[in-house]
Amino acid sequence: MARWSILKQVDAFNGLTDEQLEKVALRCQEMLLEQGDIILYESDQSDEVYVVAEGEVEISIRTSDTARSGTAEISIIRLGAGQIFGEMALIDQGLRSATVRCVTTPTRLLVIPHEDFMALCEEDGRLGFIVMRNVAADLCFKLRSHNLAWK
């Protein structure tokens, strides 16, 4: 499947023209991974965003385990084809908030480096606006959902 057609399935790229999707696709690098491979670790520096093109990944976070006076890792979500993770790297390049590992073989990812994406936004401001608006809307949804779960 062509990279741009995979990107067309991703909510963060909703509203982009086929020409804009092709521009993004040209900036993508591909990663092919196997079950159990760690893609990124919680607290690592972030500088890339990932799109699942094929397969499935699991996102987990460390949490305090007071019964064992240590930490435990809990799975919070699984993502499949057409879903994105690491999108906060497009905004602030802060530390990763979770660990991501492959749960299927093969898992194929499209990787967009922060610098490449920012250069693309400089070239096509409308593209940058649309993607950042979509990412912001998604992050707001996730934050609201998280806050409601704690009420």
C-alpha cells in the first residue's frame, strides 16, 4: 500500500489534499519490526512521530506499585494500522510519556522526524496548520477522557 494512502487513514492528517499527503509521505522513513521489539522507552527524548502502517503496538506506562515498593508497567492501549503515536514530539520534543513495543510480526511503521515535519510546515503553512489543529483536537479529547475517568 502506498504511504500516502496509509497517511490518508490517520486522523492527524484528516483534511489534507492528496498532494499534501504525498509531501508528508516523502518525509516518512519505514521501520520493520517484530513482536517484542521496543520502539521507544518512557522518558526517552522525543523527536519523531510514528504511524502504524501494518501490525499492532502496545503502549504502556510505569506506575507506582506500593505493595512491592517499586514500579510496575501497565498496558494502557493497543494501536493498529492507521493510528499514530508520539505525536507530542511534533509540538514540544519533550520526554516520552510511555513505552511502546510491537505485539505482532511484522509491524511496519512510518516514521516522521520532527525536523523534517517542521521543514514541511515552513514550506506549506496550510498543511502545518491542519495537522497541528488535528493533533491539538486529539490531545484535548484524550485529556478530557482522562479527566472524566478520574471523576
